[in-house]
Amino acid sequence: MPLYEYSCRKCRADFDVLHLPGRDAKTSCPKCESEDVFQKISTFSAHGSSSKGNEGFSCEEGSCPGRRPDGSCGAGDGLT
């Protein structure tokens, strides 16, 4: 189910809203109850279950797009 991020123009609070199918999508700020809110551009995060860091990420020798200054592969950084 879609989870949307909003920001209130009146009190500047940030909040999330879960929009359920078949329900009214009208959104108001939970802090000040203003309806002057806007939907923010959301990002997502993926979390791996590997305890070995970048396991599952492999690049051909010399082709790693996330190559770190020390030469190690950083393709899966931030996904553990």
C-alpha cells in the first residue's frame, strides 16, 4: 500500500500518510490540522539480509561503479 510523505505549509511539519484503496485521499496535517499540505518527492531504501556487507554485489574486475578510493567494491554501500 502506498505510503506518501507530506509537508505542511502552515506549520512546516513533515508526516507520512498511508493511502488505503477505496478511502478518501484528502490529507491534513496531524499537528495543526491544516489542509494546506503538499506531497513531497519520496525516496526508498532497500535493506539486504546479508551479514557480509556487499555479498551479492559483484562487478567485473575494474568495472565497479561504486569503486572506493582504496580500490574495494562499494556497489552495495548503503544496502546492508
